[in-house]
Amino acid sequence: MTASALLPVFALMTSLTAAIIIFTLPEQKHRLRTVVNLTAALLKLLLVGLMIWGVFQGREYGVSFTMVPGVDFVLRADALAMLFAGLSAALWLLTTVYAVGYLEGSPNRSRFFGFFSLCVASTMGIALAGNLFTFFLFYEMLTLSTYPLVVHRGTQQALRAGRTYIIYTLTGGAVLLLGISLLHSFAGDLPFRPGGHFAGIGPDLQAPLSIVFVILIAGLGVKAAIVPLHGWLPTAMVAPAPVSALLHAVAVVKAGAFGIVRVVFEIYGLETANALGLLSGLAAIAAFTIVYGSVRALSQSDLKRRLAFSTVSQVSYIILGLCLLGPVGVAGGLVHLVHQGVMKITLFFCAGNYAETLGIHRIDELDGAGRRMPATSVAFTLAAFGMIGTPPLAGFITKWTMGTGALATGMDWVIAVLVVSSLLNAAYFLPVLNRIWFREQKDPWTEERQWGRFETSAWLLWPPLVTAAFLVLAGVLASASFSPLGWVELIVAREVGP
Amino acid sequence: MTLLLMAGLLFTPLAWAVLTLLAGFRRGRGITWLGIVIQVLVSLALWAVVAGEGGFQYPLGGWQAPLGIELRVDGLAVTFVLLTALVAAASGLHAGFYLDPDKQWHRYFWPLFWFLWAGLNVVWLGNDLFNLYVGLELISLSAVGLVALGGQAEALRAAIRYLMAALLGSLAYLLGVALFYGQFGSLSLSGIAFALSHGSAQGAAGFALILMLFGLALKTALYPMHWWLPPAHGIARSPVSALLSALVVKGSFYIAARLWLELEAPLGSLALAQLLGILGSIAVFWGGWQALRQPKLKQVVAYSSVAQIGYLFLLFPLTWNTTEAVALQAQQAMTLQVISHALAKAAMFLSAGNLILSVGSNRVNALAGVSHFLPFSLFSFGLAGVSLMGLPPTGGFAAKWLFLQASLATGQWWWLVVLVGGGLLSAAYVFRVYRASFVEDSNIDHFFHPARRLEIIPMVLALLSLGLGLIAEPVLSVMALVFANGEGT
């Protein structure tokens, strides 16, 4: 075994080690903790970068050993894993920077950053898991490590949200475990494999496979916030802003969506799942979720709550994309895994900046915020336009690719869903932008504070600016081979075939 | 070499029991720690011998059965010997720092501790029914004594209740032994199994098995015979609770499992197997539900033991009349559950003890704000909780997974409900404790900080239980080792 085969293990260990070091550091060692955090994040980015380069050249990294008789623990870096790992590593670095600024001067930072690192280690494990069993291991670890982050403030509201969150996610995990054991009982330990394992199965296995599929999707759908399993997500937005950013962009909802991608592509296989008639049902649910989330977002007056319902809607783009069957449509769905992450993290960073700098939580308090915080507001505006799907931003690339994919496979109704959704996106984002830029400030800011020489602390300002730049570049340079879309096309070529 | 090891294993505890009886608390502590080092080393060495060369039958003093006492040193037995050494060492060390040396009666902790350890080793290694009885009695009596060390009237009441249950259980077991002896003229488990497989009489033997299983289930606190456990485990001092929940109930369960696995084919029945499974399932839900409702922290942990013990009884329906592969899966699941629960529960009781020491109250709601002051102990408690919930990568998860697979393979899908639902219920009571500790608006601003060494011991146990799932395969491969000469099972 060479050192390069162990790269996935090292990538996982960076955040695990960071977590252990941070837990043992005394609470008041703030500077040292920041150094550990940033070093680990940079190191991980480097390791993931190395793996991406290797995978691009056709190499695969992996380790495995037998855990329980009959089941292996498998870590493996393939192209799909790298999509999620790359997103997670890049956004972890930015979120860490943001969180350091955000939590300045608040208690319990040791606990926060410890669990924060554990949470990122879990997403890395979810990305690199090589079979459903390993995936489940990290999926549950993610649940446990995010709970302390959600209830971090310790208020009654936070504790209630934590309870909702844990009930939903642990029940979802239990359902997922049920599905995995059922699958294991008649098919054995299945490694993730392009094309899946069930091509050309006999008619006697069709019924059990379909039932197991429904159970698996129901288990994963809780984290992916598919309607009607989405109830925890809007409640969980009481968490501190960096946590919301992480939950909505990388960690929790994406873990669910990524799991669905793995199950559809690499356990069942796209064609088998379609032949069993499973994908049309999934497409219908995803389409409904897209519209439902947007409609609910319209009526929210709390900024973070509106963003949360927007997440419910946006994550289902990924799932709808899978159901479009053709390589183009699938690429549209997969690329949204990254695009939605970048856009949504920008929005949450900005919402956090408004809340921390001016004390703004409700949308009707935003009047005139653009003049007071122009840089933050520009980032927010770009991300909002991205969500609506304005060319040439990232969201446009998603919608365009999905649309052409849908037309190619004759699923014209998807166009209608995309159009309706975009109109609704516009309907709930444009009024916000209108208030930010074109209304005069009515009342003085509730809790304004001067923070450094910019409009807010530099730690809080740079992350959204960088992610905003990403979402512009991801759109403008979409045809480049190193853009998210370029990488997704590489995945699709390997997974689905041209 | 093996002679020395066996002698060390069985006689050090007895010798140390006598030695510490003569000493006071502080000197007893020193003596005990020396003994712990010896015992752990001997247990490790014996484990290594069996892992390397396979198990063996060991006639004590050179006398062969049926005259002498023959010990059975196989992979499973040495694994449990090692587990006992680990948990007892942790509890013994913890007790040395935790118990108040100035309380007169605390000096009796040490001799009772050593008698308990001796009894446990006898049970793991014993191969005839009477020997097992002696071990069982040694365990029960010292456990009752340990509960009574709590000192208050409530502790004495709990101890008396415990004593009643233990005596009743022993009586039932002994009756069964007598019936077997009357019928087969042998006390050796393998001798009885041999006689039965050659078609001897059945009626009374079947009754004897039921009697013995009843007695042992009572001592293991299977629902609805669990009434004595929560008061006893809840009121005892924390290191004692750890010993009781982690090891003592497992001793009687181990005998029940051995009896069943050797004798189920001729004497068991579908009804009996399912009944035990169903009682276990009720225990899982009832114990979990009660744990959720307890106002006191240690009662939560004690009721959680009632629930966790319930899982063990799934062994019976999953080994009755099933294929060898499934039966093996169920046995592996059972052993993993025994080990992981022992480690996790000991960790949980010890860390709960620290938490109670810190906030000065044993109520769950009093934990508000403790996550600032005692994060380390809270974290140990949490890690142990993860194992109880049966989430990966813990040993509890590995056990649950194997139980799930065995249930699916035999088509007994109803156990799925228990395994999945029970896990969620344990999550509910563990999270209730976390939730209480995360509350910020507490009025208490001074906490007592227990010594760091008190905090490290439960953490080590919790980490072991957490890691067990990752190394389940190698651990199980040692457990599967039978005798080198190929006899027995």
C-alpha cells in the first residue's frame, strides 16, 4: 500500500485530528484554536486537490477492511466523491474563517469548533464512502455532530429546534438502516459501482428491490428535505449563521441528496431504476418539492426562514436532474450540488452579516441596507440573481442544462416546472433586493456596531465575497474543463456513458 | 506457563480478597491496585495464548472430570475474562479516587470487589453446573454487599430487595441442577448434552431447563423480573453501579446462553424461544420508556440497562431451529452486545458519577450549564450513549447489525421493529440528558471539578466501546476459537 492510496484516509484524518486537538485545548486559547482550524482546513484542501488531480488522470485511491463479518469499511476516491469532497473542503475553509469572526467574544467556542470539525470530517466520509454501510456510518456521525451546533446558543428556541432536528434525522437514519439491512440480506455487501448492481435482474427480485428503493429514499429524503420530510429545516435555522450556512450548503441537506445520487447511480443503476418505474415517482416528488418550497418561501417574513424554504426547493433540483435520464439532464442536476452550495452559502453569510452588524433579522428591516453595507449587499444580490437563474451566473447554468436535458429525453413538463420555479424565485428574492437597494432607511438599525475598518469585520466580509466570485466564475467559465460543469461532465461520462 | 496463568487468574482474586479484608481503606486501595495490575496482565496473557494456540480444557489440580473440576478455556471465555479485567480495573481505579476514605464501611469495598471478580472468572471458565452455581452465588452475594455500601436506608432497602431476587433465582437454578443430576448422574454440561443426544428421557429435563432459565432470567433482570435492578443500580455508588450493570447481570446471562446453546436442540421449544425473545423485546421498550421518564440521572442509566439487557434475549429465538450460519450470527451479535454494553454502561455510570459530583445533585434537570464546566465527562457520557443507541461505528451498532441480519435471514421480521425502535428510544433518553446540559440560563455558577483522573477512566471505556465496531471482525475471530483438539463447540 503506497502513501497515495491512503490519501482518502489522510483527508478524513485532518478534520478528525483537528477536532481532537480543539476539544483538548482550553477554552481561552482562541488564537491557537484558530491556527489549528485554518491549518487543518488548508491541509485538507491541499489533499483533496491532490486527489482531484489524480482522479482526473484516471487514478483511484482507496482502502478497505472488514468491520463486521460480511461488511467492509471502504473509503474510495472516485470522480463523484471528489465533486462533494471538493465542495466540502473549499467551503469548510471559508466557513471556518467566517465562524471565527462570527463567534468572536462568545462563550463555548471550544465546543463549537470541535463539533464543527467533526461535522466536516463526517461530510468528507460521506463523500469518500465506498459502500452503503460506510456511507451510513458517516451519515449518522453527521447527525450527531451537528446537534450540538444547532443547539449551540442554548436558548429554549434553539433546544426546541434541536429536538425537532434530532427526531427527524435519527428517524430517517433508522429507516435508512432498515433499507440497507434489507438490501444486504438479499444482495450482500454492495460497493458503489458505476452502472449499479442490478442490471438485468429477474422478475422475482423486482418487487423487493422497488420496496427497498422506496425505504432508502425515504430515509435519505429526510436530510435532503424532500416534502413532506422537510419540517426540520426551517426550524433549524435558529442555529448560528455559520452553522446554517454549513447545514444548507454542504453538510446535511447535501448528504441526503448525495446519498440519493449514490443509490440511484451506483447501487441500482440509472437504467434499472428507470426500468423498475421508480424514477418517475421520484421526479414527481422532486418537482412538487421545488414548487412547494418556493411557494412557502414567498410568505416568510424572517430572512433566514425564507432562505431555508428556498433550500427545500433548490435541493430537489439535484434529485429532479437525476430523473431526467439523459446525460445532459443528469449533469444539470449534479452540477447543482455545487452551484446551490456556493449560492446558498453566500446568502447565509450575508444574512449573518446583516444580523451581526445591524441586528437585522426580518426582511422589512432591510430597507436601505445596501447603502450601509454595499459589499455584502452586492454579494447577496449576485447570489439571489444566481438562484433566480439570470445568465451568466451559476444558477442559470443549472437551469439551462437541465432544460436542454429534459427536452432531449422528451420530458417537456420539466420545462414548465423550471419556469414556474424561476418565477417564484424572482417573486421572493426581488422584493428583498428592492428593499436593500431602493428603499430609504426608515428606523435606526436595532443593534448597529462598528466592526473594523470595513462595513463589518473582515473575517465576516471576505467569505461571502469569495463565494460570490465563485458563483460568477462558475457561470462565466462553465465550459472550461476545471469548472464544476466540466467536472460533472467527466463524472457523467464515467457513470452514465455519453 | 498455562498452569501459572490459570492459578493467577483464579487465586489472585481470592487471595486479594482476604488481604484487603485485613487492611483499611487506604492500604486496601494500594493492595488492590497492585492486584489489578497482576490480574490485567494475566488476563491479557491468557487471551494471547488462546488467540495464538486455540482454546483448551483445563483440569484443575490435574483431576479429570467427572471427579475433578474441569475448566473450559475457549475463545469466548477468555474474551470475557479480558473484558472483566478491563471493566473491573477501570471501576477499581475509579473507586479508589471516588469513594470517601473516611467512611468506615467503605473499606469493605475492596474484599467485596475481589470476591466479585473471582466469581466472574469462575462463571466464564466453569464447565459444570455446580461450579457455575458457586460462581453465581459468589457474584450475587458480593454484589448485594456492594449495593449496601451506599450506606443510607434506601441503599439497604434496595440491597435487601436485590438479595431476595438473587436468592430466589439461585434457588430455581439449583433445583434445576438437582433435577439434571438426578436424571443423568452428571453435572458436566457437555456430559448432559452427550447423554441427551443419545436419546435419554426428556420430561423432567425439559422442566429443569425452564426452571434454570427462569432463575437466571430473574438474576439478569429480564422484564417483568427487573423490579430489583433500577433501585439497586441507581442507589449504589457509581463505580459499584458500573460493575453491576456492566458485568454482574452478564454473568447470569452467560450461563443461560451456555445452557441454551448446548441443550436447545433436545430440550428447547419454539414457544420457549419466542417467549424469551418477546420478554426481551418488551424489556427494550419498557426500559427505554421508563428511562425517558426518570427524574434522576442514575435511574435513567439503570433503566437503560433493563432495555439493553432485553436485546440479549433475542439470542434465543434466533438460534432455535435455525441454520448454523444464522445461529453463529446471533451468537456473535450477543457477544458483541455483551461487550459493548459492558464498556458503554460502565463508562456511562462512571461519567454520570462525575457529573453528579460536579453539580451536587442527581437530578437530570440540575445538569444545566454543565457542558461549560465538565465537557470531558459529558462527552464520555455522550460517546457511551452513541453505543447504546446502536449508531455506527460503535460495538452496539455492530451487534444490532448482526441481529438485524439474523432476523431477516430467518424471516422473523418482527424483531426488526424492536431493533430499530429500541435504538430510537435510547436516543430519546440519551438526548434528554444532553439537552438538559446545553441549557444556558442556569442559576448555578459554581461547580465542583472532579479530579482529571476520574474523568479519563470513563473516556477510555467509552472510546473502547466506540472503536469496538471498527474491530469487530478480529475480536469475533478470537471468540470463535474453540479447543485446539477439535472437541466441544
